[in-house]
Amino acid sequence: MPDFPPVPLTLEGASVLHQFFRFDWKAWRAAAAQERERIAIEFAEALKELERGSLDAPVRTALYSQLGHKGDLMLIHFRESLEALNQVELDLAQEPLTDFLEQRHSYVSVVELGLYESTRKTYEAATAKGFAAHTPEWNAEIAAALARSAEAMKPRLWPSIPDAKYLCFYPMDRKRGEQVNWYTVPFAERQRMMHEHGMIGRRYADQVKQIITGSIGFDDWEWGVDLFADDPVIFKKLIYEMRFDEVSAVYALFGQFYVGVRLPVDKLGDWLNGKS
């Protein structure tokens, strides 16, 4: 491969915020029943407003009952900007129910589509026209190609939160240590490995919806991965199979995993009364 820039092109879409909360059950039980009912109704109404702008609009906020010791509730928000996400945080902070919520973790990222396959073609096309890398002509060629791709992939860049029963979220990095460093591997080799990695995911496409978000410069890890499915065992099977793939086996580092069950807003009252 010619001496192209080593950085693959990417497309960015929705800004994403994950929130993980511990619920103060002791304080909740100590509150008067009438007060609990009022607070629950108000919070449910607030979530419905956040969930979608209208009945035919994409779902942009979703609530999950979290399993395990890491927390009790998870919220995911997809918005058009970081400012919009910040407003979501501020809106929720005004709700009385948040007095019973302790945020234990959060994650900020943006929907990202990696373009390893088309990057090479785009670079080659620009070079064939006689444009040197990073010149104004080169930059214009790349920008035009990205604009075409963004239009074609708009549904993936600005997705609705899938209507699946289960969620698995985890952050991840590519190794960059002394012995193994993803960022020093030649572009063509990274492209080959990412193609093989992607083929595994495609085999599960009818069972799991995957949304990758980029978080370099936004949070502590490089990417966030959301998996949505109606059968949680698929999470195990997909991630286990990918562990044997070269990209994961040699170059991947994984953070903590968070698993939740979708909690419809109209069932929040039941959850607050201890009913799954």
C-alpha cells in the first residue's frame, strides 16, 4: 500500500451518554407512600418526554434495570450534540427521584462508523488524481467522500435505541504497549484484521444489534460497545467467539461489562415497588 496517512476515516453521528445509578432503597422505603407515588409519576412523565419527541420519532432515551452490584438503573441517551446531552443531565437533576439516585458511573461518546474498507479506496482515488496527502485538494476530495458516505449511512449514524429486551454495554481499547501496539501496525494489516473481525459480527446480525461509539478525547476508554438482543446468551456467544479473533486476542483490552433488562417507563412504578 502506498504511503497513505495511517489514520482510518470515520463518520460521527449522535452524541451518547450512558448513566449508571445506585438506588437508595432504604431512603425510598422511609418516604411516605403518597410522596413516593407522586415522585414516581413525575419521574415517569419526565422520562416519557426524554424518550422521544413524538410518537413517530426515534427512541432517544431508554431505561434499564441493571443486574449485579455495579448499580440498579441504567439510562442511555442519544442526542444531536453534547450540549443536548448536558441539558438531559440538568433536566433529570431537577426531578425529585434523583434524590434517591447516586450516579456510580457514566460514559460519554459519539456514534462512530469506522471506514477501514472505504478509506483505502478514498485515499487511492485522491492519489490517482495527483493530490498529495493533506493538501487543500486532498482534503476537499476526502471531505466530499465522507459527505457522500454520511448521507448513505444516516440511519446508522443517528439510530433509534433498539427495542430489545436486554442490553450489554462495555468500553474497550486497542493495546498500545511496548510489545503489542495497534497504532504501529501498517494500515493494510489493520484493514485485513478489521475485515475479519467484522465478519463475525455480521453472522450475528439477525440476533443482536450493535452500536459502536467512539470516546477518544471524551472518556477514559477509546470505544464503547452497546449490544441489544432479546436473548442475553447471545452476548456471551458473540463476545466469546470474538475473543478468538486476532483483533481481540492480540490487540484488545476490555473494561467492565454492564447488563440490564429494558424497563418500560410505564412499568417504573412496579419496579419501585420491587416488581421486576
